[in-house]
Amino acid sequence: MSLFRLDAHGVFHADALSAVPNLEHGFGTRNAEGWPALPAATVRQVHSGRAVFAAGPGVHGEADALITSLAGFVLSVRTADCVPILIADPANHAVAAVHAGWRGTVSGILSKALEAMANRFGTAPQEALVAIGPAIGPCCYEVGPEVAVQFGHPAENTHVDLIEANRQQALSSGVSVRHITVLGRCTLCEATLFHSYRRDREQSGRLVAAIGWSK
């Protein structure tokens, strides 16, 4: 049974997050229409380990994760092979949106987002819900030796599983295995559904993942 649902507007929704009252979220495909519907807070993504608080819509500097507990807008990240991650803490009315490329993953961007949520909102990682969206899969993500060694692989060309690396990072941060859902769809393989920078280079569009409280 699928843990995600693709709606009529071309947006994937995680069942675990859909069950949370007043929570808007989704992982847009290349066919997404009118998404997101709420105003969006964004950042200039720089492949970092930096998470920032968003008090409302607009651009919130250079970072790769946003957090908030406020309502009426969504936090959004844009990807085209990198890993989009959405986090919800219903107990403290807190959410986060994370962009994790290989540099951000190595910098612990998912852990930094959870740490920022804990410090600002009192989020307990074991209670957080984490959904990992479409990204380039290990089937297609071949990297050179300089990247391979960052993931503990030998210094040679190899394939890296960015999605699993972030799932493991969530587990290492204290998130319950029962609270992590993974879409497991490869952006490079599925050209009809997803944009991929590796496949389409400068002609690639971007996929928008977003999360926020309607009230």
C-alpha cells in the first residue's frame, strides 16, 4: 500500500502528514498546477547546513532549510535532483522544509533543521513526522571520488544514495523509524513526472515542495 497519494493537480501528499489537521503540504511534480496555493516563504538555496526562521512569506536570505510555527503561508524549497524533505511537529505547531543536495547532506542540513525546531519550538525529534520526496536515486546518482569519500565510500567513481543518507540522518537525530516516509521515486528516471538537472541541464525546471499551517 502506498504511503503517498498523487492528487489531480500533480502534487504528491504523504499520508502521515495528510492526517494532521490544518497542515498543508505536498511535493510538486513537473505537472503541478496552482501549487502551492498559499503564499510561500523561500530562501536562496546555497547547499549549506543553515536553517532559518520564517515569520511570513518572502525570501529569507541564504539557507537550505526554513522553520516556522506561524500559519497562513507555506515554507517551500525547489529541487531538480536534490532531496526535498518536509517535517511536521503537530504538538508544537511547527514545520520545516529542507533542501538537501550532497553538500547539504554532508553538512547535516536535516539534523540542523530538527535542532533549530527543538531550540525554537521545543520539538522532540522522536515525535516529528518526516516525509522525503522525489530525488535522484542511487540508480542514477554516480559521483566522482571527491564526493564518494564524503559518504564513506572508497575514493573512486561510485553511486550514492542521497535519499537513504537523509533517512539515516533523520534516524540518527532521534526521529522514530515509524515517523519517516519515503516516496522513493527517481527524478532522473521518471521524465514525465519530474524535472532533473542531471538529465536536462540548463533546460531543467524545478519541483516545489511545501509545508505550512492553514490556521
